[in-house]
Amino acid sequence: MSEEIHQSPNDDKRRRSARIHIALIGTVAVFPVLGSFLLYQFWKPSAFINHGELIAATQQISPAAGDPMGAALKDLSGKWTLATVDSGACDEHCKQKLYYLRQIRLTQGKEMDRIERLWIVTDGVAPTQSLMKEYQGTKIATAPNSTWVAGLPVTAAITDYIFIIDPLGNLVLRYPRGFNPTGMKKDLSRLLRASRIG
């Protein structure tokens, strides 16, 4: 005579409980993968967006032999540089750029010693003494026939821009006329943090 196996209510509860636990473990295991996929597809963090226009490596140029910018960039080696190109006569827009260069450097606090300011003068006009006194510390490179300057990657007048140059002499970002100086300050702060040693 065969024996009948009787299942107690407790056995049913245990099995249901085990199935629920397995389902929860599976959910917990899948959630990180699913979450990361959703973040990658739909979340675009604004904290990583540059405010300036990134200059691609393919747009980089090196000063040719004899180009006055070769010595100027070599002198700035090891520093982050805020650069502008303009006439030595320096109109109001030029003065505004020099002001931005000075103020944005100052906003970096204890990091400002890692930053230089460069005014590339493209004609034979010497800046006035009063202007040089007002923007003391700005380095001047006289480069009226520089192929490096002529080859800078721009989509408007070259005098419309401010450039950030890295410590190796590479162009990193450009800021066209009407840019937000607060955005440039943030970009520079990130670059300084990312390149800090020690």
C-alpha cells in the first residue's frame, strides 16, 4: 500500500517565502545594471559640460621655425595661459578682454600662480604705458607675421576670442565674443583641479 505524502500549511508558507526571497535577490542583482543603463541613456550631467568651445587635437598647430610665437609659448611652458589676440592700439573690446583675463585669474585664489595672461599683438603699435600699468603682469608677444596666430582655429574674427592654452602649449578651449565669464572661470577651475599634482 502506497504512502500518501501530506504537505502541511507550514511547508507551503516556507516554499512561498523561499520564492519571494529568490525574486528579491534577482531584483537586487539586476537593479544596478538596469540603473546604470538608464543613467547612461537618459541623464546628461551638466557638471561635465564645458562652457567654452573645445579645440580638437586635429586643429592644433606648432609654431614654425623663426615664428615669434615659438619663443613666447616656450616662455609660458608649465603654466596655464589665458590668451587674447589684438592690435596694440586696443579698442574697448580689447580692454574688456584684458579685464576678463585679469579678473578670471584672480578668481582662482591660491591657484592663480599657475596661470599666465598673454596679449598677442598683431601689429606694430605699442600698447600705452597707462594700459600696461592697469593690466600689469600681462605678458605681451609681438607677432605681426606669425603663421601660428594666422592658423588659430576660429570661425569669426580672431580678435573676438579668448583662448586657454595648457602647460604644454596646446590650445584647449576658445571663448567667442559675448561669452559668459563665470563659465570660463568654472572651466579653468576644473582644468586646474584635474592637472594638480600632489
